[in-house]
Amino acid sequence: MTSVQVDKQHDGSEAPGQAPEEGYQRGLGNRQIQMIAIGGAIGTGLFLGAGKAISMAGPSIILAYAIVGLVIFFIMRALGELLMYRPVSGSFSEYGREFLGPFIGFVTGWTYWLFWVVTGITEVTAAATYVQHWNKGIPQWASALVFTCALFGINLISVKIFGELEFWFSMVKVTAIIGMILIGLGVITLGFSDAGDTASFSLLWSDGGFFPKGIGGTLMTLQIVMFAFLAVELVGVTAGEATDPKKVLPKAINTVPWRIGLFYIGALIIILSVVSWTAFEPGVSPFVAAFQQIGLPAGAGIVNFVVLTAALSSANSGMYSTGRMLRDLALNGQGPKFFTKLSKNGLPTWGTGVSVAMMLFGVYINYKWPGEAFNYVVSFATISGMWAWIVILASQLRYRAKANRGELPQSDFKAPGSPFTSVFALAFIGMVIVMMGVDKDARAALYAAPVWALVLAVGYLCIKRRDAAALAAGGAPKEAAAKDTKS
């Protein structure tokens, strides 16, 4: 937050809950925001990562998703409280900068940018993997390259096109999951298909018990489950381009509980009741595998198309987010100035372009290590994405304390149960990080995190030495800077 913005809020000239003018076009309406919020919770982590989680924990994975889902709701309500206080496109970085200091804002902005670059690589990798279902002759790296270039082109047109594409991507995912749940219920209750004779809710406990790998096996899946929920906070990044953020954003956030209940818990209950958990394996979508098991190969192909769109949706969101985060950093003196420039359509093309160039490294990963590409990047995406959640929760706690003391205006969308819910969510994230240290496959991300922190510390010191006043004030006033950034 800039010093000018702080002064405005204290003297009342900028109403709480009103987004500052950032130069963007407010082209995302209620319909797009709602579906972006829904689609953000349905991605590769559910469609592909759940296969590994099921093989590690069995039916108890349902409990893991339910518990993590509750924590996610606490995080989103904390974010909602901050967004109604001040909705801005660089929300996580902005709140960290205001409530936790300029260094935390700097770290958060660049880490969230890296998270989406890495996630973009993950999702494009997953999309290329899904193409193999139809034609194994197409090199995985070639599919990854085509998808990356196509999505970049879409992000260069307009924010309305991005919003419309995300709307239909999300619509496909939502419709497909509801369809799969209905078909699964038909198999269980009516007994049709090859799996009709064995499908039963009793499969949730009869094949080795609800905890076939023990409590420890369930705990070890938490970082996979957390990855599945990464991107639910994307709705905060859309604040600067929402037509009516104060009305639209709370509605989107309040859909989190039923989204988690239906799309995660409901879908997994049905799938694990149709096919025994022992039939699933890492690297294979449980949704595709379930249709193959019940003897509906055409259904498996349809589901494969759905999970392909889910991966492309997430990669598309990543390209959207990275450009906005880099521009926010630049506007606050924490990134190169050329990132502040907007196209005639109000798009941060420089930031998006540099980010996509980094994502192209994913094409090399797919070329060099096509079999292990997905697992290589999931863990690091998880740890970097969880940092944004930590900052959201810590910022909300600081904001609530200041608001209660009368130093800042109260938000009209308070997080229920705070500060206890926010503290609980922070403690839970800490436990997941500890569990990642125990898991040898996820441990590499914890090794990489200190290296990234060192890079950021050096970068921050260099910027501070060059322009200490800009960092101390949170950067140049955004409203003024935004007026001069149209290219």
C-alpha cells in the first residue's frame, strides 16, 4: 500500500471497500467472477493429483479433503475481509506490504508470481499428459508448446475474452463433475454397467477399512490435497478488474463450502463407491480410471477432455495472474518499471510476456523428463502457493487488530470466528509444511525455498540501496502511476 493510499483512507477521502484506480478495464462481471471462483477450486490437483492421494490413503482421502476444505474456507473469509476493506488486483502483495512491511510485500508478490509460473508449467504438463490418452505418438513437449503459445495469444486480446474463456472452461468442469456424480449414483443404485454388481457405498470401508494405510498415510497426503485447492484465492487478483467488487466478491467467496462439498467430497465419495480405491494409481486421473473400470470407454474419453480443459483453465489463470502481480510490484517500486505499461486494451502485456517466457521452461522439462515432469513441480508450487495463504491470514489478523482499535475502518465482510479461525489455519499450514519435510518426494521443495528466499533478499537489498524512499513508502502512488502506463 502506498503512503498516499494510507493517508486517503485515514482522512476518509477514499472509502473503504472502494478499489483505487489502477488503469485496468473493469471487464469482469458477476457471471465471470462466479465461475472463475468455482473453476479455481477444480483443477489438476483434483483430476490428476487425486490418483496419487487415493493410492496413498485409500477412502480416508475424503476426510483429508474435508478438513483441508474447512481450512480453505477460513482462508477465503480472511481474504474476503481484506478485499472489502480495500479491493486491489495485487491483493496478497498489497496487504502484506501494508500490514507486515515492504519486505513481506516484496516477497509475496514475487513468490506468488513464481507460484503461477510453476503452476503454469504443472498444468501445461498435465494437459500434454492428457493428450497421450488419445495419441501416444504426439510428443509431450510438442503439446505443451502448442498449449502455452495458444493461451498466451488469448491473454493478449482483452480481459473480457479471458473472463469468457474461463467461464466456459469452468462450465465444462462443473457440468462434467455433476454428470459423473449422477452416473456414479446410477451405477450404485441401479446396478448398470460392468461395475454394477460390485459398486456400493460399502467400498468406502470394506476393502481394508476407511484408513487402509493408517492415519500416517492420510497425513502424508495433505500436501497433495493442499495443492488441489491452490488457486481458490485467484478471485482476489480479479478485484481490480471486477465491475462491482464489493457486491461480486463476497458472493463468490461464500460459494466455497458448497463447491468443496460437491466437487471434491461428493465426487470422491461416488468414485470410491463405484470402484475400489485399490484400482487407482499415481499419474492416472481417477475420473478417467473410474469410467474405464465401469466399462464406458467413451465416457473415459469425455472425462479426459474435461480434465484437459481443467488444466488449460488453470494455466490460463496463471498467465492472467502473473502479469497483474508483476505490474503491482513495479507500481510499488519493487520491480522493473517497464512492467507498469498497459496495452491499449488495458492489459499488462510485458509482465504476461515475461512470465510466459519462463513457462516455456516447462516445455524443456516435458522434453527432458516426460514421465516425472508433473511430480517435479507440484511440491514447489505447493510451498510457494501456501506462502500467499500465510500472508493473507497474517495480514487479516493485523488488520482486524487495527480495526478493533479504531485505527482503520471496519470491513463489512468480517471473517467469522476470527482470530481463532485464522490462527488455526496458520497452524494447520505449518503442520503441512512439516509433513512435506517428512515426505522424501516433497522435500525437494523445502530445499528450493531457502534458495528462492536468498535470491529475494539480495534483490530487495539492491532495490533498497537504489531507492530506499520508494520501498519505505510502498512505491510510487498507484493512481498517479497508472495514468501514465498505457503503451
